[in-house]
Amino acid sequence: MTLLDPGMDLTLRPMRYPAFFDRFRDAIKNTWTVEEVDLHTDLADLAKLSPAERHLVSRLVAFFATGDTIVANNLVLNLYQHVNSPEGRLYLSRQLFEEAVHVQFYLNLLDTYVPDEQERFEAFAAVENIPSIRRKAEFCFQWIDSVFALRELKTRDDRRAFLLNLICFAACIEGLFFYGAFAYVYFLRSRGLLHGLASGTNWVFRDESMHMAFAFDVVDVVRAEEPDLFDDEMAASVRRMLAEAVDCEAQFAEDLLGGGVPGLSATDMRTYLEHVADRRLAQLGLPELYGAKNPFDFMALQDVQELSNFFERKVSAYQVGVTGSVTFDDDF
């Protein structure tokens, strides 16, 4: 039996994929709650922002309002039923819980940052009325729809379609769209702004990094079990997918930064996105597409160091202390 064979294996012993169970246990150590993030400390900073900076924050929270809901829908509709491993489904169940926490966090973010009720409604409808966000949503939906009708992965083409969906959500959506969003948050924090948002984003970032790592684990297992699936045609499809994702996110950057935000340009943002896309390709064992370097010192130094240190100490202020170490350099 292989990981993508149709069926619903229920046997945890003997465990066929113990690494998936280890991912589940690691995720439990990262438990956090929305109530632990104090966003009200950001209100004074919001009042100090320029019109261009306020536009950036407004567009950013509008994307956050629905981004994780889209990921959760794909997880339930397309991923859970096809990963035929009880330990793998344990991790996916945990991921679904984390996506729900992220949705709650962004709900609190909107309620705190946007006091006007009508503006909040418009933010939740961003996929319909903001073109740069609608384009990203349409990119997501086309890959959700690509496997939605598959009840079982019976053929080689079915399994390739599943792998492309999985890679899309890991590399392009969680691994690129969200990482672009994190860069805006950490840019603002590097200027001493919105520390509450950044503290909550730290937790979301760790979750998303683990979601991506699990998905790439699944890809590695499938490639080992069925090496003929990941051929040159498949690699070319992945590269086209990532290039389209970079274009989508670069359009979003032009929207966010069109008013002129000192210290952050749409050109540098595109370079950063190309750098991240190259890292995703490297994680999949594929050649770089852009050869781009990270232009943001605040991403390469400040937050990588802080997040790495966080994993190396016990944090009594949070629900679960996390021990061990994690390297984030490749992700950024």
C-alpha cells in the first residue's frame, strides 16, 4: 500500500509513517490562543500612520480576513480524504484547528483595527471587491477546483493533480502569499510599529512553517513510493505555478505600496517574493527560477534570530513551553 492508494487505513500500529506523527506532536507543543495576543497596544501606532501606511495595513488585514479560511477549505475538501495514513490525518486534524485559530486571530484583528462595522464587512468581502485580492483568491480557487471532483486517486493523472494541489497550497499560498504578508508586518515592526500584530504573527508564522514542512514531507514520501509521478512535465508545472503566484503577489504589493511607503518599494517586494519562490523550489529539489537574493535585512536578521531563539527557551507566559531548535533561514 502507498500513501495515495484509495481507502481509509485506521491502523496506527505498526505505524507506517512515524515522521507524520512526530509532526503532530511538534505542533501540539506550539499551542497558543488568540486571547494571549494584545492588539490594543497597536491603537496608538495606527493613529500615527500616514495615509499610504494606513492603506497598506487596510489591504493587509483585508487579505488576512479570508486567507486562512481558503486554506482550511482545501484541507477539508481535498487533502484529508486522500492522505491514506492515520498518523498523517492526525496532523491534518491539528492543522485544521490551527487554521481556525488563525481565522479567530484575524477576526480579532479586524475588530480592533477597524471600528467601523461597514468597513469590516467590506474587508471580509475583499475577494469580491478588491482586484489584487480577488486575483489571489481566483488563483487559489482554480487549484481547489482542480481536484474537487476526485473521490479517489485511481490513476496517475489523479495523483499528479493531487500533488500539484498540495504543492500549490504549501509552496504558493502558505509558503509565498502568507510570507509576503508576514514581510509587511515585520517591516512595520522594524520601524517600531504594531508590536501586537507582530507578536501574533510570530505564532502564525511558526504554524505556517510547520504546515509547509508537513506538506513537503508528504511530497517526499509520494516521490519515493511513486517516482514516476514527479517527472519533467510535473516539474515544469510546479515552476509555472510558482511564477504565476509571484505575479499575483507582486500585483498585491503594487496595490499596498502604490501610495509610496518610505523604506519599502514594490520592486524590492517582488525581489523578496522571487527569493522565497526560489527557496520553495529548492525544498522540492528543483532548480531556482529567479536567482534572487533577499533584499530585506529585517527579515534575514531581526526576526529569524528572534524566532530561532524562541524555540531554544521555555516560555512561561504561554500555554505550552516549546523546546528544541528550528532553522528558519531556508523559509525566508
